[in-house]
Amino acid sequence: MNWTLPNILTVLRLFAAPGVAVMFLYFHRPFADWYALALFVGAAVTDFFDGYLARAWKQESRFGAMLDPIADKAMVVIALLVITGFSGMNPWILLPATLIIFREVFVSGLREFLGSDAKLLAVTKLAKWKTTAQMVAIAVLFAKGAFEHFMTVQTADLDPAYVQGILDGSIPDEIGLIWKSVGWNISWYCGVGLLWIATALTLTTGWDYFSKSLPFLRGPK
């Protein structure tokens, strides 16, 4: 295996996947959310550059082709587990996260079963859009977690009526609650919406791969 820059970026992205979860072991929230967001976004950006550079510099390799989808799936699955945990198993997060993880495991199993025929399940443009939608949704939801924790900590010892008065505009906002509340709401609704869009794309591409593999599943062992 040649340690070309595209391959190095892919390996770094693979190591960044568990690093997102580790942020919550060594840092307190909301700093853990922001650090995880920065790490996740940085790793997601390498997903574009490693492929682009490999093609531009003619450094495409079997190692990179093998590791790239593994790194992508590891990033998405681990990040979704973290987000599901700190969202309190919210069904609006839990259901799409479950469907996405199920599809990723199912398609990986199909590729393993097909072996040399797995080239029929080559990554499509829609599958690339699926991965992009997943990563954007996850990034927005990490931001939502940070805003949510800011609000929870800052209002823990305050009278609910006082907090509501600030948010209604009847009490001066001297502690910056309004912008945190706006950030929380925007990142929540946008993040959930994007996650469901990503889920729809994920299931669509999963069905496409399953349909392509049906002739091999129907044949004799």
C-alpha cells in the first residue's frame, strides 16, 4: 500500500470516526459537541478531497477504494449513535438513525455475499448524494446538541416564568438566551428534516442495490 496523500486522508477519516465519540468521554458538554462537530466536519471534507486528489493525480488504488466506503460508514454510524444517545432516544432521531444503520449493514452484507460480483453494486451518484445528506444532517444535529446544552445549563436555576419572559421579549435578554434558542430551533428542525431526507435517499439506494442483486440471490448456492 502506497502512502499517497489521498490514502492518508482516508485513513485519517477512518480514525476520526471513533474520535467523534471520544470527544464526549474527555470533554464536558457543550464543548464536546463543538469539538465533535469540528472533527466530523473536518473529516467529512476529506471525503471530497481524497477522491478528487486521487483522480487528479492518478493515484487511485485498491486500498483507497476499499477503505473509503468503510470510513464513510464508520463516521455516519458512530455519529448517529452519539446523537441518538444525547437526544434522549427521541423518536424523530431514533427511527431514521435505525433505518440508516440497517441499510448500511444490509448493503455491506450483500457486497460480501456477492464477492467478485459485487461490482454490480458500484457506488452511484445518488448514493454519493445520500452520503452527503447524511453528513450534513449529522453536522447540523451536533450543533443542535451544543445549543440545547447551553440553554439547559444556563436556565437550570432560573425561574421558568423569567426564562419565558426573555424569550417572549417582555424581559431584556441580558444573558443571551434568545440567540441560543434561535440556534437550537433552527438546528433542530433543519437537522431532523435533513436526516429524514438522508433516510429517504438511503432507503432508495438500498432498494436499488437489492434489486440489482436479486438475480444472484435467486440462483442455486
